[in-house]
Amino acid sequence: MYKITLVLLLSWLSSDANSQQVDPTKPFGFLASTSSNNDRTALILQSIIHRDNKRKAIIDGQVLNVGDKHKGFELIAISSKGVVLNSSQGKMELSLFSGVIANSK
């Protein structure tokens, strides 16, 4: 009886540990969402395209120009390092490398 309980407990623990591991093949900047309705305003700036003196931003896989709207936000400015979005709640700035910290020695 104890052996069966121990085997079941160990199998449950190993399956729980495997579900918490990070997938090393996920693209950089990918965020998994557990609830798509609760986190509508989580925006990810993926790239800025500068060509022929025009700039475009890729946010959540959508190619946007200044003036375009996405998830209730209007894209009002694009710079070489980030974008500015406006909504009824106020302005939001997204930068390309906000999560990257580099120390040089």
C-alpha cells in the first residue's frame, strides 16, 4: 500500500515539475498568457522598421503606422528605440530593449 502511494506521489511531483519548465525554443520576448481576456493591455513591441524615411512598428505581430489603433491604443510616435501609444487612460511608452540590462567592464 505504501509503495503504491509513494509511486503515485512521485509521478505526480514529476509531472508538476515538468509543467513548470521553460520552453527553450520559445521566441525572444514571447509571453504566454494564461487568461487572454484579463490581460488585453499587455503589449509587446517586437520590432521597428525604418525604410525610406518612414517608420513602422511591429506590436504583438501587427505592423502599425503612426495613427493606427491596436487593442484600444493609438500609435502616436515611433522613434529608433521605442514607441508612444495613447489611450483614454493615458500615454504608454514601449521600448525595444526595456528588459535587457547590459553591464560593460
